[in-house]
Amino acid sequence: MRTKTLLLTAALSAAGVATSMAQVFSVNAVGYVNTVVPAKGLALISNPLTAADDSISALFTDAAKAAGGLQVYKFVPGTNPTYKIFTYDPDFQEWDNPAATTEKVDPGEGVFVRNPSAAAVTITFVGEVPQGTLTTTLPQGLSIVSSKVPQEGTLTALGYAPNGADQVYQYDATKQTYYIASYDPDFQEFDKPLLPLKVGEAVFLRSEKGGTWTRTFSVNQ
């Protein structure tokens, strides 16, 4: 029940919540990804490319201006998990939290974005495709994670390996709820199929033991 409560709180009980839809276009190792945040709703998204500046201000200000304001919720895992909240004020054209210029959303992480406007807004990520040996730390308990490689696929297809009785919470845009898959270490399988992740989509992961998600990738593969 504790996990469920945290995840429901994470969704902020907002009407019209939906996940992001994304397209990726790239040439060699440089490109851009368009992620759409629905009107008057939340999206659980990732930053799929390495930009010159991966701060919240750099990544989301243009979209915030277009939408007439955005809110970004960065989950902070730990014994007492919480959120760092950043709200863009369209009147003053600035973020209410000055840490927006320094707080980063790196590939492998994820955030909730709330779009208050009556129209969908597109967030464009520009940068390099991460390459080499890519490692994401998975803390014990809840965290928001994403693939460091901008590809579609299930978590396991993208290199994530369960470590114990892990649970994956993928947000269902149609039902506006979480699709939950639990890993059984005895049978070495999930109790239901993992859904493919879109490029630019993040998920909640509850890791029983913690660990790492490592993948070696090259655009020349």
C-alpha cells in the first residue's frame, strides 16, 4: 500500500493525465526528440539525449513559454521520498525555484511534467545520442528511470535486468493509471508482459535490492 500511495501521489490525481508520445530523428550521433505533453495533463518523460545544458531551465523553458506555464516534478528517492517542484511563471517569465538553472535531468532519469494549457505542448530535446558503456544506478526502493539509449522497446529489451522481486510501474495513458508488472525471481519472469516504452518515456521502478542498469551502445552497431 505504501508503494501504491506514493505512485498515486506522484500522478497528483490530475484529470486528463497521459503519458508522452515521442518521435526521434537523428543523423549519426546528433539529433532531436519531440515529446508531446497532453493538454491539462501530466506526462512521465525522460531526457533521451545529452545536451550542452541538461538543466530543467534549459530543457523546459521554451515549452513552458509556449504552454503558458509548466510544472516539472523531479522525484527524490530514499527513505522519505519526495519531489523537487519547479513551476514556470509566464507573467514573470521565470521559474519559481532558482535551482531550475542547476538541477539536471540526465539521460537515464525521468520527471513528471504538468501542462496546464488547453492544448498539447511539444518539448524538443536536442543533443547527442549517448554511446559507450552506459550505466544507470538503481537505488533500493522507488525511483524514476529511463533508457539512456533513445530507442523504443521494453525495459528488458533495452538492457534492464531484474534484481530480485522488482516491480515496474508503466503509466497507461488511456486508463490514466499504472500498468504494474512484478518480477518473480523463483520463476525468473514477470507476472505480465512489459509494455514497450516510447522514446522519451520514463517509468517508476521499485527495486528490491538496488543495482545498476548497464548497456553498451554505439550508433555504428
